[in-house]
Amino acid sequence: MTEPADVTETRVAYDTVAEDYAELLRDQLAGSPFDRAMLGVFAEEVRALGGGLVGDLGCGPGRIAGHLAGLGLEVVGVDLSPAMVAVARREHPGLRFEVGSMGALPFADGSLAGALAWYSVIHTPEERQPELYGELARAVRPGGLLLLAFQVGEDVVHLTHAYGHDIDLRTRRQDPERVRQRLQDAGFETVAELVREPVAPEKSPQGYVLARRIR
């Protein structure tokens, strides 16, 4: 089966920037209290529900997976980019990372106590996002949690240079109301939502949605 062009585009771009991306964002969480707050709530809620395996989907160089592991979660990272996975394995040798697609996750039905899609739904075109949310619901067990983070807006941003490299990558800002509806359609209920104003060099508000799978 031929891979969608946007999937190839995303893989190639992140393979290109992997090393510099990891270095530039290495300490980003230290200056992002809202990020840490949402990740902390997610971790606390997963632990309160008895814990279990959590998937960091679109994990990049593993910085969020490492943070969640430090909060007491059992985490496995999955990323489309082999170069990103190689960096994650080097930076976090005690954690497990796999090359894989969010559209076909390497997890059995209902095997995840929680899942995290941290700025990773933004690469899937609008017409395939309902399918993507369905795949997230398949992997998360009933009662399990899903945390999303994304740039807020309606437009598609075409990146031609980022992290010190020429690339060809499209990111799609998300409308929080549409995100909530897609979650509902996939069998989740929204638990909490946060939208904050951008902090330089961000160019758009940032959104976070925590949801629970109910069916």
C-alpha cells in the first residue's frame, strides 16, 4: 500500500532535523509551566486509575516521555521518524521507543492506560483526522486517558526552514471545538481544556485537551 504523501513528508522532515530539534528543545519544559501542569495532571490521573502502560505518540526525541517517566509513569514512545527514535533511545536508554505510525499504532486493542499526542495530531490532514482519533480510541482502554497538545487556529503552516535546516513540512493548527467533537465521535469525553496565549517564539495560542475514553 502506498504511503500517503503527508506521512512521507513528515518522516523526511523530522529525520532531517532530529539532532538539532533535540538540542534546541532539550530544556524547553523548564520554562513552560503550563506544559508541566497539564503533563502533571495527566500523570496524576493515570496513577489514580491504577497506572499501566502509557503511549507517547509522536514522541520525537523522547523529552516528554522522559518527563512522564520521572513522574512515575510506565512509558513507551512511538515516532514515525527513525532518526528521532534513535535520538530518544540514546537520550533515554532506560525507556522503550519504537518506530511506528499514529495511523496504525503498534498496540493491542485497549492496551494503553493513557496516551499522549503532544503536538503530533497537527501533521494529519483534516480529512483523515477522524480516522486518527478512532485509532487513538482503539489503543486506549475504556476509562483510559488521552492528552492532546496543539497550536490553536484554522490554517495550515508550510515550513520550509526550521531547526537550522531546509525542510518541506506542513503543520495544521487545530480548532478546540472541532477537537472536542472528534474526541466525542471517537468515544472520548473531555475532562479538561486549556488555551493559553503564545509566548515568543510561538505565533499562535496553544491548546491542551485531556479526555477520557468512555466507549
